[in-house]
Amino acid sequence: MIYTTKAYQEQDMNNPVPLTPKPDHVPAELVVDYDYIRPDGLEEVGVYKAVKRLHDGPDIIWSPRHGGHWMVTRAEDVKFVQLNYEIFSHEEFMIPRTLMPLKPLPLAVDPPNHARYRAVINPGFMPGKVAKMRDDARELTIELVEKLLPQGHCELLGDFARVMPVTMFLRIVDLPLDRREEFVEWGIALMSSYDPAERLAAQIRVRDYLKTVLDERDNGDGDDLLTRVAAWRRNPRFQSEEEVLSMASLLFFGGLDTVASEIAYIAHYLAQHPEQQRRLREEPEIIPAACEEFLRRFGLSNTGRILTRDFEYKGVLFKKDEMIMVPNNLSGIDDREYACPMDVDFDRNAPAHNTFGNGPHKCVGQGLARAEIEIFLEEFVGRLPEFRLDPDRKNVEHCGSVPGFDELYLRWD
């Protein structure tokens, strides 16, 4: 919807947040009333069909929501912003920028300083480590599926999607598995809240816990990631305790949400396409390609960047300190990049997707995420009989910085 002067003077009664006046340098034709947390049509058509409507308008838009921000809608522009961190800085990555009071490292810092913190985390996701974790994920998935199989139904998030990947993450950082449900609740408290005070409270709770863990592992000889983070205190470039708490917090929250959301979207799709389920079971050799196709089709994160200087791109003038959103959930369904982008085609010979990002901030856990999704397709889909959506239960979906399902109910015979 293009905004009029009258619309700026009103508030959405269902979302009583004042709309930000259009800056003088923003052309009126680029102003679109888009709320990435509550896009129009979310409950009726779901996240991806709701956001896909933006492709009917300008490639670059300006929204008066959440303090006012720019947004690119096309895959080539998403990649351009991701690669050019000198202009589009990752030092502010939430919209509105007040949403993340305590900035996690290395997510909220650009090169060259980004590399020093990334070097602490990278070894935990090297190919040899991922290969071992793949074996563990397979064993755990088989165990979970065998328990679910005789039930004939499940709530996917609670019974699997937040169990397998989160358990794998807890093993990586060597945190107690018997507190998994509690840790997931902590993560949801942060991810689902768009109130700065609530987010800060969630961050502080996790930091207080992690501070105790880091102190216990200081000078330890373990090879888990939190022991590596604690060892940063003795690095010559160590500057403050904030660095170790920040890195540890990023690992904690980063492991609790995205893969679970991706698995839920894949299951939701497959539950409505039994022919695709059958093909995965009958042709397991296509699973790596299917994994990439699902990652393309169901890109997740919607992150922000902050302009480091005035910059003109595609005829649009961005001003220093303005925020711009980079929507991966729109990038993968761009019809300029992918033919019939809303379809899932396991035989698609497509360009690389932007789901894990590009440039220095490319997701460090992408190898593990791919492994967990492939294991899900091999063992969960492969071992269950044909499953479908439960017609008697409502599946609750949300948008925001990480779209996903709150609940997803499946049945099988």
C-alpha cells in the first residue's frame, strides 16, 4: 500500500505504534506500509505468500514501521547489501535498532575486527567436526522417530524440530541436555519478543547463566566452544569481559531457533505433497539437492544493516545512519532469479541462494545446518509412513526476524 499524507497522521488500531514520517529524500512512490513482524495476509496465506506480494511493487521500498527503514526485495540486491559491509554495516542488525540492547559478537562487528572473534568460533564447525556431529544427529533422529512412530501423530516442534537440532547444539557447547526445554524457553523469550525491555531481560538471564559456565571452564582443557570462548580472556587482544559474554550469548541463541524453523517449514510442505515424500524415500540420492531447494524456498532470517555513509544505489539515495532490511525469505522466492520460485523442484538447476548470507557474515553454522536437514529428510521422512497435516489442529505461524511455526501438528497411519 502506498502511503498518503492522511495515512501518516493515523495509527493502525491493531498495531498502535506511531508511524514514522517520511524523510524528505524518500520518494513518495517508494513508501509502502509493510510490517515485517505482522505482514498483511499472514494468517490467511502464510508468511511466504504474504511477503511475496512485495514483488508487485518497487525493488526498494521504505516502510514507516518500526522507526522507518529501507528494504530491498530482490535477490541481487540482498546479495549486494550482504557483500558490501563497508556501506551496509552489521553493527546494527535489528529493526528497530533498539531491539538488541546488548550486541553479540562477532555478529555485530565488521571486518577487520570481525575476524578475531570469528576465529574463536570457526574451529567448532570445521568439516571434521560436522562429520562427527552428523553421525550423532542420525543416531538421535532414529531414536526420536522410533518413539514417535507408534503414536501416529506429533506436534513437530516440541517432539522433534526443537529436540534434535537443539540437542546437537547443547552437545557442541557441552551444556546439560536435561535443561533443553528450559533453554528453548529462554531462546523463545528473546526471539519472539519485540519489546526492547523484554529482550534485554532475556539477554541478561542467559548472560548470567553463561558467566557461571565460562568461569567454570576458564583454563579448562575441553574442546567445546564455550571453553574456547573462555580462553579468549587470555588472548593478547582481549579487551573486556563483554567480549566473552557476547560471543557465548550468540552461540546460545544462534543454536536454538533457525534449524528448527527450517525443519518445520519443510515438514509443513511435505505434509501437503505426498508425492514429494515418496520421491525422497525412493530416491535418497536426491536428498542433498532437495536440501538446497528447501533452503532456497524457505529462506528465514530478516536482518537489518545500518548505513555508514550517504550512498546512492539504483537511483535511490540512502542516508547515513538509516536502517535497511535484508529479507532472506524474499530473496529465495524472487522470480527474476528462479523460475516458478514458489514451487519446490528437486531437479532445479538454480543459482546459489542467499539463505546463509554472503561475505564475512556468512553463517558459521551452515555446514551443520545442512547436515541436520539432510538427516531429517533421510531418517524422519524416510522412516515415517506418509504423513499429513492434522485436520483437527491449528498450526500457528509467525513472521519477524526468524519466521516459523509455534505449533505444527502432523498425523500418519
